[in-house]
Amino acid sequence: MRKVLSIIVLLATGYAPAWAAQEAEYFAVFMQGKKVGHAIHTRAVEGDKVTTSEEVSITISRIGIPVTVRMTETSVETTAGKPLSFESVQFLGAMKMTVSGTVRNDGVVEVTNSSMGMQQNNTMDWPEGAVMAEGLRRLTLEKGLTPGAEYRARIFNAGVMQAIDVVVSIGAKQEVDLLGRVVNLTEVTSTLAMPGAGRISSTSYVDDDMRALKNNMLIAGIEVDMISCAREFALGDNDVLEMIGAMFIDSPTPLRNPRSASAITYWLTPTGAEDFSIPTMDNQQAERLDGGGIKLVVRPVTASAGGTFPCEGDDRALLDAVAPTRFLQSDREEIVKLARKAVGDTRDAAEAASRIEAFVADYIDDKSLSVGYASAAEVAASRQGDCSEFAVLTAALCRAVGIPAQVVVGVAYVDDFAGHQGFGGHAWAQAYIAGRWIGLDAAFKSSGRGGYGPGHIALAAGNGDPADFFNMAGALGRFKVEKLEVE
């Protein structure tokens, strides 16, 4: 599901067409050649305000369980492209989350996050030079479609609450198949980049009126197409796409009990021309090799006794890692109560984190694949979910007692999951204890796999926000495990 979330965010951030008409345009969304959903673009002008909306809805299956994920992003700008306000509504399975913002004249954004009937207000600075849909539309019209031209833009995406840098390159005209209708269109390549998350490219095909009629992206090894079509087809029945198989990377040799190893060294090689990146963290060291490969040594750090909590000091990164966020609501009363119950009377940070990991492993009693992506507060109420729900609750409980914690996304080795063996897409947590980040995997502990170990390969770490999945989306599908050595 983390892949699907990444796909929707990236589709909503891709190359924005300069609509000539003020009416809805419909697109069918395909993954791996199967129709899995739709997208709807609308643009309306009223006076000196332009309202642009994009809805993307995708339904996939995980071991026969259908899950629908939907995101609607709306931006309001002046006709000159000045940002005024925005709203992002995410339906992640059974969960709904809304974030809205108003851009003041002084450049400060008043932000409201809503989930489960609760609301959180805060402010942020508008990212310098960032535009939304109308601003990008005007820039696109200004630059035109001259082959070989290239320009840059910063697109603010409300789904990830960040500005994403984009390089737009204009290609040549070519014949493009639009579901049986062949049209002569111009190829436009947009390369998206976020700090620490690598690059992801999308290719759009636009007509002479600057209307994008087709978009193609390769996200986490999955080919995604969005093609203009009739309303009836876009909103019509979808195919069934089973995602479990697409979430796995083959292992060159079986790992009988990876958690019993002190370390595992992996040689990762690219599967194609696209580059990929693996971060170096306390638990893993990445070394770039000739030819674009990476030698990765995963050596889990052992928590040292004697660490204290709550965290004190002025380290900005650690303070950020104890602060509540929209997915890790560590200041909620119900989260604080659960954290205190889990920790008990210990004052040792390592023991407290271990107790939280064990508590979450037992607390989530409905290991459901029907949940799209829930926040910690939603998991605390429902007690259901898969690895990502275990991870956000673990991180939030750690933060609630003052232990810095993050959600980590990547892949982890499993002997058998629905008939698949290898490294599957996974999420876990890490806690900062006595000067180092310690891995915590309540999902693996709950399933009898022991918890975090050297069979885990991290691709990104953060607050559990959708932005954290960009690196996972940019790396998965771009590398394979060529060989490995167990220590």
C-alpha cells in the first residue's frame, strides 16, 4: 500500500496540462497494463480566482483483499498564478485525512490538519518560488513546446506539504496510441526531485493546445499510465491487480534466520539505466561501486542500557523526532496513555523502547491488509493494520514519552508471505537511544519473525508522511540483490 500511496502522490504532482476548456477531463489509470482507477481534472475561473482540482482513485488487491485509495487536491490561485489556498483530502482505505492551508500576504501559510474528527492548526512559510496548478499552467504556456527546450519549476504538493523541484524537457512530436485512437502529440519529460529522495521521471504527451492526453511513470518498478478517455470508461469497472508479487525483490539465496546474523553484506546492482540510491544510517553503510552498484552492510546497532528519556537538548533533528505530526499524533491523550502503559516504571530508554515494541506487537490484534495507510491515532482506535500501522504507532508511542523516533520504509526478508519469498516492501520504526538509532519492528515481532534485524534494508526514514515514500518509490524496481554474505 505504501507503493500505491506513492503512485497517487506522484500522479497528483506530475506535469500539469494547460487546460483550454473549463470542464472536467477524465483519465483512466493503468498499472502494469490493467485499468485500476481514474483521474479527474477540473479548472474553473471565477472573477480573478482560478480553482484547479485533481482527483486520483486507485483500487488494488492484496492477497485477494481489495483496497481503494483516493486523493483529491484542490488549489485556489489568482489568474496571475499567485497561491491563495489549497486542500488535500486523502482516503486511505477506511481512513480519511484532510489538510488545508491559506496563504497570507506575508507568505505565512495557516495550515489545518483534520482526522478522526480532531483538528490541529499550525503555520509554515510558503516555499520560495513554489507554484501550484495555475502558476505551472502559466509557466507552461510561456515556455511553449519547442523541441529541445528545458525549464525548471517548483511545484507545491499539498499531499506531502512540500515543494517538489521539477525539470521539464520538451521532446519531439510522435504518434501516440490513446486507447485505440492514434494522435500526433509532443513528448514532455518531467523529472521530479526531493531532497534525499532521488529522482523520478514522468513522460507526458500533449497536444498543440497544451492539453496532456497521456502520462507514463515508472514508480517502484510498476509502470503507471494515465490516459485521456470518455467519462464512462474512466469511471467504469476496473481490473483486479494483485500487488503482493510486485512488492518483492528476489533473494539470490534463502536466508533461514536473518535475525540471528550479526550482519549481512549485500551487493545491489541496477536493473536498468535508471540510477538508485540507498541511504547510509546507523544500522547500515552504503558504498557506491563502479558500474552504479552499491555494497551495503547492514549491521544492526544494539541498544545500550543507561540511556535516559525524555530527550533534552537543542539538537534540531532530535527535537523534530519527538514532535507530534499529522501521522504521529504523540500529543493525543489516547497515545500518551498507551505509551505510559507500555513503558511502565522503567527509566531506561532502551528498556522503554523495547517495551513499546512488544506492546505494539500485542496491541494490534487485527492484522488487516484492508487498511490503506492509517495515522497513529487511527491505529490506536482501530487496533488493526499491517506493517505501516505497527510502525506509526511504535514511533508515536516513543515520541509520547520523549524518545526520538522515526518511521522507516524499505524492504525486509521473509521466507514466505502469501507464497512469496524474498525482500518485500516493509515499514518499521527506529528510536534514538544513547546516541544511536535503534531498529524496532513490532510487526515482525508480532508475526513471530523476531523483530528488526540485518534482513532489513532501509530506503528512507522520517515522520511517516507520504513524502517519506518518495525514496522507496524511486529505488524499488531499480535494483536487484546480486549476491549477499551472512556474518
